[in-house]
Amino acid sequence: MTEPDIQITVEGTPNPNAAKFVLDRDVPGEGSRSYFDPEAAAADPLAERLFGVAGVRALLFVENFITVTKAAQLEWPDLLEEIEEAIREGLAAPEET
């Protein structure tokens, strides 16, 4: 089951290396959570998929948004499409029960 109709709005944050990806639905999972490396995200399929995007350094999931922090040497235009695709794929993946 895929959900291609997921709406994602990207907002800036006070940190130029972080962007807020606001979804039209809540992020699945238990409450808010943050990850600062791929190893910590290993049990979270969506976080694991986002860390698969080169340059992603940290993630924060809260209600209906994901804040992504990137490596300082990279530019947002180079990452946005790949991050949005990772979010869509992660949300469309079947929930493990």
C-alpha cells in the first residue's frame, strides 16, 4: 500500500543546517524522539531510511513534523528531493507489528 498523496511542506529553522518537514499527518511511532546517528535509529525504519540520505546528521520527530539536520558543507537544494522521497517511502512502507 503506497501513499503518494502525502503532503510535505518544508520550513526553515533558526539553524541554517536544519529544516522542518511538516506532514499532513502525524509521524508514526511513539511520541517525540530524536536520533543523532544511524546506529541509534536502527529500530526506527523511517529514521533509518532518512539516515540513508548522504549528509543527514540528526533527526527529530514530533507529532506531524520531522526536523532534519544536515552536514554544514551541503546545500539544502541538493538534499530536499531525496529527503522528501525517503519520508514518502518510509511512510508508505508497511507497519511492522
